[in-house]
Amino acid sequence: MTGRPTDLAITGNGFFMVRSGGNRTGYTRNGSFSVDVDGNMVDNNGNILQGWMAVSGAVDSAQPVTDIVIPVGEATNARATTNARFSGNLDASQPDGTTHTIDSIVYDSLGREHTLTVTFTKVDPPVGAGASEWNFATQIDGVATGNGVIAFSTNGQFDAANSSPNPQANSAVGGGADPLSIDLNWAGMTQLSSPGQYSVSLQSQDGVETGSLERFAIDNFGNIVGSYSNGLTELIGQIALADFSNPEGLEKGSGGTLWQTSNTGLPKIGTPGSGSRGQINAGSLELSNVDMSTEFTKMIIAQRAFQANSRVVSVMDDVLQEMANLKR
């Protein structure tokens, strides 16, 4: 266990696929990856990890593999409001003609804020309608966008049967954004006596402003899930694994990279958790990934440097001792 989210270990027989600078595909069990300045997930040799990038939050693993790129800090992920749910209470003790207005924030397809204004007006219901009714009228940024009726039963609960069906607020907001079309849901509202007190508000809406990727995590199936500054989480991509009929035929390269040969057979590429490829454990590395010759070389260099430094200290000690003797 390393605790680094980009350190990856494979529990089965699979290999990570990496693209070298010469566009050659290599294979490795060394899952010590990091994110470079361009957002590419790379191994210690600078080779780029391969997989599938998500389009609109979905991955198509039937497509050819491509570079895994983590768009850290990039502005993305705006979504227009299409549903707005309201809750709270309208005061039943008010006389007909009483109005109550609320303002709520909604978003267009570019992530810009707009003000949705709803005005409720108490009316005397017609014969055969609900026990009591309020007309509603909507505006987006001051432009009228819709109207209808909200009915309540004798116990103050929302009466869908006598209310306007499928109420909407539709408006063109301009500026290059798609027109807003918002379905309004009044099911969470009541009409109970609360003299002079109203609690109606926007309970939820599905629009989001523009956000940027703040962090990401990788699960056992190689899914890379990003968390954005606007509170959303979305699939960024999925890591690919490859397996071979004869993995012993792979040719050894530097830094734990292996190369396909005529003895290995063609790579069987798929998602982690499928076939014999195995799953991925994030935050872990295989101990077998250590390149012994490289580590011994590093140890010898460190040892020689230590010896040289220790001799410098010994010489300085002798010089200082001789200076002390001269003074005496």
C-alpha cells in the first residue's frame, strides 16, 4: 500500500498498456503512474497509459484504446436546468387575491445563472375543482414564461388531479445558450393555515454551473471518476488491460516495460475485471516491480558518495586536530 491514487496494482494476469514516444505499445505490471503537465497519466519512463476516454460520461470499450488524459483544472461540466421541484407551505388563512412571490436560481446550457420568479395568487376555485386553488405565473429574468393552477385538497395536501398538468417555464435566454425548458413540480407543497407565514422555496433543480476537476479516483474496474468544483461526479475514462496466450514470450525492456513478440500471440485487450486480466487496486504497487539491477546501481552510487563524504569529514578532522597542535 502506498496511498498514492495513481499507484495501481493488478490482481490477475493482465498488463497495463502504455504508449512510448515512438508510438509503440508496451506492456507493464509496474503501475507507478503520475499525471504530467499535459494531464497525461504516465509511467516512470514517460510512456502514456492507455484506455478509453468517456464521452458525455460514458465509455465505449469497443473502440480502439487511446491516451488516458486527466483534465485537472479545465472548465467543464455545465448543465441546463430541466427540472425544478418546489416544497413548503402557502398560507391557507389568506383571502382570495393574496399574492406571494419567490425567486430561485436556475442555469442555462452554458452554466450561466438566471432568475426564475414564481408568483402565487390565491383564487376562489370553480365548482367541482379542488378545495382551494392558487394561480401561478412564472418569469425567467423578468420575461413571462408560463402560468397555471395549483390545487389543494381539504386537508391542505397537493391535489394533482385538479392542478395544471405538466407545468413548464420555457424561455429563450440568448447568448449562445439553448432555450430553457423547465418542468415544474409542486408535489412537495401544502396549503395549511400559517397566518402571514410562507415557506415555499425551490427544493431542488438539476442544473449546474461551470465546474473544474478537483480530484479523481480509480476503482477496481479501472473507472476513473472525477469530482468537480460544482459538486458533480462524472466518469472521465477507463483503463485498459491486456493479456497474452504466452506472456513468457514478452521481450524485456527498461523500467519494467515489456514488448510484444511473435511468441506472445496477439494481445487480448479488455476492461479490468473481465476474463483473466484481473482487477485494479488503486493506492498499491506490486513488490515484484523492483528492477534489481537499477536499484543495485543506485545503492552503489549512494555508497560511493557516502564514502567520499566520510573521507572529507576525516580529512577535515585531521586538519583541525593539526591546527590545535600547532597552537599548543
